[in-house]
Amino acid sequence: YDDRDGKIWMDGALVDWRDANVHVLTHALHYASSVFEGERAYNGKIFLSREHSERLLTSGRLIDMEIPWTVDQIEAAKTQVLKANGFSDAYVRAVAFRGAGEDMGVASSRNPVRMAIAAWEWGAYYGDAKMKGAKLDISRWKRPSPETIPSAAKAAGLYMICTMSKHAAEAKGCSDAMMFDYRGYVAEATGANIFFVKDGEVHTPLADCFLNGLTRQTVIRMLKEKGVAVHERHILPQELEGFEQCWLTGTAAEVTPVGQIGDYTFEVGALTRDIAEQYERHVRS
Ligand code: PMP
């Protein structure tokens, strides 16, 4: 992703894509002092743009890092990036992190907090799984307790086990991995939230130790508006067998049907297809 034409916003100005670099002694690279956002623009407009900018600032505060930009400044920067690159439909990645400077140890209070925003064209996150249903592995890694790490932040440190889980899944021919939490309840995939359907009602894990995704919140609202009962609750592994349908939600994933998790299989049913189509219309409306 580093060698291409285009512009990236970095610390207040647009720079050439190839020049958007940092020093190897960047604090974030060593100690994961970094938070980020994943957003999607549809027809030139970022879906829930302000909410994403606000979440970025909140994630920063949750890891004790004050980002030196306001929501309005971030909004203007994102618009600049889309315009400079001529994108209408694109994935937008904002990242804020502790840079290189006076400190090179665990503490980093004297180093600058830096920020960058890039965008690129990115189609379906799970490729053709979007139609047939993704195949998920079951990860050996558990989502950590909120007493262990600020689990509501979209922070780099939380993704170490996600990358490991996804690599293990891909090595087995799966698109992603489903993770349990530290108590053994169903949690989410490595970069998307999870939903199940049984007897016409929807069940989704309570977001008490992982990111309560903006797509998750949007889909829950859509389901309720359709009159579908939604149960946000703790889900035990043995319940997987009884669920009929399953899908993932996320900015990148949008609504992606799941056909299999480990040995459990699900149908790409009517409600899954309805919600996927409704979400697609909604983000462009
Ligand atoms: N969980 C994780 C771990 C994620 O990385 C994402 C993607 N941001 C989500 C859930 C979904 O969040 P959203 O719908 O806000 O993109």
C-alpha cells in the first residue's frame, strides 16, 4: 500500500502518498499507542462521518492520548482527502498515534501525537463470501476483559490477537475467525460484529468487552424498525448449533452472511438477505 500515486493527509496538510512516512522510533510502533477508524464513503459522502470522528477522539481518550484535532477539523481533512484523490466510493482510514521524539520508553508524554488520513478503493471485504456466506474458523484467542485493556477503544493493541486469529483462519481456508470472550461467551469476528437468527428473532452478543460497531448499532435499529425482536445478550458456545442464520456487520464488512463457523452451518436466509440489501440502500440514501 505504500508505493502508489495519491495524497494522504498528515498532521494538517496533504502530502504525496509515497512521502507519508514515520520514523522507526515512532512510539506507536513499539508500544501500540495508536487508535484508528475505518469508514466508507458512498457516492462521495462518508456514512456516519461525524460519529467516526467522535469515536476516534474517544478512543484516544480511552488510551490516555489527547488527539490535537477537533471533530470539525477531522471532517474537513476527510473531505480534502476524498477530493484530492477523486474518490466517490472509498474506504477511509484515519489513524492517530504517539510519534517519535524526546521519549523512547513506555512513557511518551513528551512525544507529539500525530495523525494521518488515507483513503483507497476497497470492494467487498470478504469477496464473494458476501453472496454465498463466509466460512469462519474458531479462534484460540479470547477477547480480553475490560479490566485488562480499554476494550471499547478502536485501538491498535486490541488487534494483535485479531491478526493472529485471521492468519490462522486463512491458513485453514476460512475468511475470518469468530472469537469467544474471556468468559467463554461468543464475542465477534476479528474486525466485525456478529448476529444470529433463530425462530425469526435476532440474537447478538452484548457489547460489553468489544467494539460496539456503528454498523451493529445501525442494523439493530433497522431490525427493530422492521418489528424484529433483537436480543442483546451473552451467548454460549453450545447455542451455535441451534441458530439458523448468521451474519457479520462492520464498516468494511457491511452486512456479510456467514455460512459456517467451525463445524456449525447456517443458511443464507431471507432475513440475512433483507438486512444486507436494506443496509446497502441505507448507506447510499
Ligand atoms: N469489531 C472490530 C474488532 C472492528 O475492528 C470493527 C470495525 N471497525 C467492528 C467490530 C465493527 O465496527 P463498525 O461497524 O463501527 O465498523
